[in-house]
Amino acid sequence: MYALYCQPMNPSPINPEPGDLQKVLQHIDQLIAQATDEATRAELQGLRARLNSPEMRDMARELAGRRP
């Protein structure tokens, strides 16, 4: 359990810290797995597809580069 709550002090290129977009996509994957009906799963999969588009990835990469 300890490993789940502790972030590495210095993320390495081999094990990079996930960005905000990646965290959201992982959370959506969890919600898809927990969905109780097909309509909810389909809606979540559509949302994930839109967020995972090349345009959104480029925007997230650009915004991540602007952080202090």
C-alpha cells in the first residue's frame, strides 16, 4: 500500500511521472471498468477517445511546458 501513496522524489525518464492528461485517462479507464451498463461505458469510451486525440495531447504537452 505504501507504494500507492508515495510519489518518487526524482522521476526518471525510464519511469516518468504521468501528466494531468494521462492521470485523467487512467481515471476514465477505471470508470469504464466499473461501469454497470453499456451506455455508460460507451459514453466514457467516447470521452476518452476525444481526450486522447492528437490535438488534446499536443495541447497538454504545450501546457505542461509552461508550468513553473
